[in-house]
Amino acid sequence: MIEPDQTDPAPLELTDAGLTEAELEALLFVAERPLSRREIAGIAGVDRATVDARLGDLEISLAGRGIRLIASGDRVELATAPDAGPLVARYVGSDATRLTPASLETLAIVAYRQPLTKSVIERIRGVDSEYSLRTLLHRRLVVELGRADAPGRPFLYGTGFDFLERFGLTSLDELPPLDAQIAGRLVEVDDEPGEIEVAGGVVEPRPVGPGRPGG
């Protein structure tokens, strides 16, 4: 009887052929979730610089078409273009449910101030935000990013790919800039630690200031 090979597969070696734009598009098309640049490099057997270069080429090629490349941090995926949204919604059978003013306000605070805890959201808004936050989590416009290094280790919230796709953004850098009054309101409340644990690592809170999207 032949015993199955229990050894781990050998890591891919860098190839001379590199990674083509068409191959990258096909990979992102079949992926069932967003892929990190590191994952793409490992799958294709190329270095990170090659991945970044091909992503830039693909983003340019898809501009103005029905599919767009969107990025959230280190991860990327393909999504439908925002102007095709009504037609796509009719195909799937329903339009996106409208958000209440309270949910929109909560979502805006999360988008510009992330990562942040529920208590910070409520201190900025001045009201209980349990229902609004739960609604946004259910619709995947807000996601749990990790936990704060604070008593009770509360959850930290931020936006994900569904937020970018819903509002027609390719990254958070495309958020409209804030005016000074609104930016000041967001930075008045600060009860989070300087370091935040997210997905096993440590990141700094997203800075907020006038004239910059989320910073």
C-alpha cells in the first residue's frame, strides 16, 4: 500500500515569466474573498514589487469599465462599478436598503475615525448607538477589526470592502475631506490607547483633520 505524501508542498519559486495583468485579473475574479498582496505574490511566485506594479496596471485598465479594483489596507478585490449599481440591483432582485440618518451618522464617524470602539462612537454622537452599529454590522458596512488594549478589551470597528463598493470608492483615501468644525468634533473624544491591536498586530489610530479624508 502506498502511503500518502505527508510532506508540506514546496514553496513556489520566483518565476522568470512574472505575473501578467490578465493572470492577476483572473485570480481576483475567481477569489471568493479579498486577497492580500502577500498572498498574491506567494500564489504567483513573484515578489511584492511585481504584484504592486500589476495591480497599478489593472486599476488603470479597469477605469471606466463595469468592474473596478478596490483596496482596503493590504487587501484587494474586484467589485462592480458604482454607476452599474442600479442595473445590478435589478438583476439580483432588490435595491439596497436605505440607511437611516442615525445609521449614516454612525457610519460616517466610523469611516473617518477608525479604528474606534462603540463607546467612542456614542460619546461623539451623544446618544446610544447600539442599534445603528448592529445594523451596519449586519449589512457588512462596518466590520470588527480587533480589540482595543483597554479594560474589557472592547471591539474596534472600521469599514470593509462592502463599504467601499457601496459608496463607489477604491480606497479610504477617496473619502471627501472634512471641514474644520466636523474634524474637530471627531477628535474631541479620545479615550482609546495609542496602540491598537488588530489582527494580531499593532496599528496606530487613523488621524483625523480638516482638509484630509480621515486624516
